Amino acid sequence: MKKISYCFLSVVITLLAFTATAQDHQYSQFFNSPVYLNPALNGQFEGDLRMNMIYRNQWSTLPGALTYITASIDYNIPKFGGGVGLMFTRSNEGTAYYLRNNLAGIYSYSVGSDDFVLSFGLQAGIGNRTIDRGKLVFGDQIDPRMGYIPGSQSSADLGQLNNKFYFDAGAGINLVVGNLMAGGALQHINRPDQSFTGATAKLPMRATGHLSYRFDLNKYDNYDEDEKSFVIPSVVMYKQAASTSVSAGMQYKRRSVNAGLWYRSGGQTGPSAFVVSFIFDLFINKSGGEKLRFGLSHDAPSSKLNYSNTSGSTEGSLGYETTLPSRSATPKFQGSRRCYDFY
């Protein structure tokens, strides 16, 4: 019975992996992977150079890995209020080692004044996906009494192609006005064909919208910005093909500590979840604009795949910003608040 249960869960994870071919993964700590959220956030930070890395382990107790990692580096060019960047994303889904990799270059540019900043971002790169067909389990490999038979061969036609490269493009826009930030992005604008078999399989576009507002809890106190406390409610909306999701919640930000509570709806295709996040900023050289950020969050599913069966999902993130000694250019928008104030 245990073997049959294990086999059933393995098949479920494999099916989830194939279902996910039409969906991109989402990070609960969206604010700690800003370039993945929206290419218009590229180059939008205080220092000169920023590096971010985030890792997600989803439903860790189920058989078959569901892990995701994104690493990015972007360079702030003050002269035009934008920057250039590079982002790498890798996902591993299911017992058949379904891997997706994407390497993209990003360019962003900003217009505005000391009252508002409007940023635009363009993203272009190469995507790749592979699968180990030998790890797939078919019905003729399952015995009704014993379950999956190790080493058995299926009569199913597995085909030959297991590796696919394709061009991928995206774009985004972001607006900051006072204490309000709103933005949106489209990924897979060219809808690349990611088929293994030769039959057309278009990757659906992913639309993202996000909105944040910053409440200053010490508005009338004569404190430095770093000494104040803030409450920052945010909403992030995703739509890709038939899959929709909304994350809503808020962060409490006080000096170098940031705590958040969120609820993410799963729509019709996935489980909803409650999310708790903690972010710590370690200022290595405050006067030089150098800092290290560490983030940790945990999702607890609230429907369908429940917590007792999945143990939830956990994310860890690292971010590093620094100001280069050779910096000499004056920022294009000196009086404006930028997106980094919201996380």
C-alpha cells in the first residue's frame, strides 16, 4: 500500500510539472527579487551595483523536487535614471527532472522630475528546457498489488527530443509618485514555441501588476528616514493563460528589520496560502551605501494540498548593494522617492 501511495504521489508531481509548463513560478518574497517581478525595477536602487539571489523549495515533503532559483545583477546608471542587468532563472520540477533555464539581459530607462519617476524596462534572453524521459512512470510499469516495478520498461513511445532552446522577451513599466508605487510587466511577449515533439506548444504570456503604498508612522516626528517606522501594504496580481493569482498583505518596516504577512489566492489552478516573511538589512558601510540583506519566508497552504501533506514552501534570499569608488555622476532624480523605499 505504501508503494502504491508513493507511486501515486510521484505521478501527481510529474503531472504538476507538465501542468507547470504553461505557468511560471511565483516568489512570495517578490520584493527581494525585483528584477524577476518587473524589468522596469532594474537599476532602481541607491547604490551602483546590486546582486540578488532567491531560492524557493516548494512542497518539500512530496516526492519529486519543486525548486526554483533566480540570481540577478544590475548596475545603476544615474545619468538616465535606469541601468543594465543580467538575470538567470532555473527551475526543477517533478520526478522526471524537468528543468527550465533562462538567461536574460535587461535595460531600463527613467523619465520624470523631483515629484515622480516613470521607469521602463526591456528584457531579452534565451530559454531552455530539458526532461529525463527515462524517469517518467507509465501505467504499464505499475503492478496492481506491488505498485511501481523498478527497472521495468514501458511500451510507450517516448520520442527522441528532450532538449529545447528558444528566444524569450519581456517588458515592464513602473511609476513612483510620492508614497505610491504602481507597475506592470509582460513576459514571453513573443510566445516562444517550447515543444519537445515538433507540435506547436506556445508559452503563454505572463502578466504581472503590482501596487504598494508607504504609510509613514512617524510623519510629524523629526527623525531621519532610517529611524522611522513604516507600514507598506502591497498587492501583486499574476495572470498566465487560465492561471490567476493575487498576493495581498503588508510589511512593517523599522530600521533594518522588515516583517510581513500575506495571503495568496490560488485561483482555479493552485492552492491558496498564508505567507510570513522576515527581512534583515545588515549595513556594512552605511555612509558608503553598502549593505547586505537576508530574507526568509514560509508559505502555509490553506486549501487543496494542505500543510500536513506538503509541509508548505520555504524561501531564502540574499541581496547585496554597494557604491563603487569611481562613481562621479549626479543622480538624475535627486528629490524623488524610488522603488527601493517600498521594500
